[in-house]
Amino acid sequence: MSAVLILGLAACLGLSDSDRRYNSGVKLLEEGFYQEAIAEFDLAIFTNVSYAPAYHNRALAEERIGRLASALKDYSKAIELDLSIAIAYAALNGLRNKLGDLQMPYLT
């Protein structure tokens, strides 16, 4: 019910389709529905290929289900699109560290 309320509110506030999909993905991510969250972030990115937060949150969901190569790509894309996403730098470097990737330079 709360997801319906959020989406209904988003529509009333005039949010774009990509924003509605992103918000839905965030809720699903918070609830632990990672595959479903990825699908929503995919749709947000499809409608706005420059949506850096969607790439970042899709990477979080991908990392949680073990799709680490995809997560690395999405963290990197989020940073490429928006250098101010400091949390993506930390997540990218943490994942590289987890994978033992010592050959790739760490971002600061």
C-alpha cells in the first residue's frame, strides 16, 4: 500500500517517469527486493541515461546479489556522470578492495 501511495504522490507532484521508477527502486532496495529494484533502476536509466543516482543504487543492488562486475561498471558510470557522488567513490573502492583488485587505481 505504501508503494502505491508513494507512486500516487509522485504522480501528483509531477515527477518524471524516471523519478517515479527511481523512487520505486529505492523502496524495493530498502525492502531487500534486489532483482525488482534493479528492474526499476533499469527503467529509470532507460528513460534518463544520465541519471547518476539510479546507476549508483542499481550498483548497490547488484553488489548485494553478487553481480560484482556489473556493480563495478555502474559505480564507475555514476561517478562519470556526477563527480559529486562521493558515496559511489567509497562503494567502488570498497568493492575493488573486496575483490582484491590492486591493479586498478583507487579513486579519491
